[in-house]
Amino acid sequence: MSKGDRIMNKVESFELDHRTVKAPYIRKCCALVGEKGDTVSKFDIRFLQPNKESFGTAAMHGLEHLLAHFLRENLEGIIDFSPMGCRTGFYLSIWGNRECEEIKKALEIGLQKVLKATDIPANNEIQCGNYKDLSLFGAQEYAKEALKKGFSLNIYG
């Protein structure tokens, strides 16, 4: 195994032309193989069109908590589910060489659960560093819109 199989030498998302993609989509960014043969897959789960739209922070924060919880019910091996700094989507890191179809199915199930949620997991000062900045209503509105549009596995539409 070469060192390049284990380490990304560039910031992968900076190599993506954000002007040409069409959200919402799910994109496999990479599958990295570690020194001991373990594989980690990273996915770009883009809800909103880059440079045209962005999440409000409370809604995005709420959606992050909800999906971090609900995705684990349908996907084994999640390492991390985290918001993009540009506030257009999330990154999912997961053990194994996984495929977009599996992530899409679990995401759709998770978003359906978001729509039925009555509270946000870890919505307290013990479990969250900014628990006052969470919006269940906002998270549900974004979930509803994403399900209506549907997630493409083709980033160009």
C-alpha cells in the first residue's frame, strides 16, 4: 500500500467546481485505506445549491443533531456526521468502502423521521456546546424540501 492510499494530499472539496454542481445530491468524496487495511468512506451530502443558498445556523444545527441520531439507526459504522462550513450540506464519514445508494436510502429514512420528531436529541447544555441555537421547525422545513426535491447521485443534475 502506498502512502497516497492512506493520506489525502489535497483538500478534496477544494478540487470540486462548486459552480457546476446541482444540489441536492450525494457524492462519494473518497474511500481512504489506512495502514492496517481499514477503509473509511467520506460523503458530501449537499442539500443546498453552493453560492446561491445556505442554511440558517439554528436549522442546520438542529438537522445535524437529528440526522446524527437517526442515520445511526440505519447505517452501521458511522464515524462522524458534520456540517459544512459553507452551510450548504454535511459530510458523513463511515467505516468501509460504502456506496452512495446505501447512504441515500438511510438519509431518506432519516429525513422522514426528522419530519415526525417532536424534539431534538442532545438539546441541553450538558450534551451540546450551543444548545440554545437549535431549531426543530427549521430542520423539518429543510428536510421536507430536500425530500420533495430528492437527492441525485449525479452531482451535475
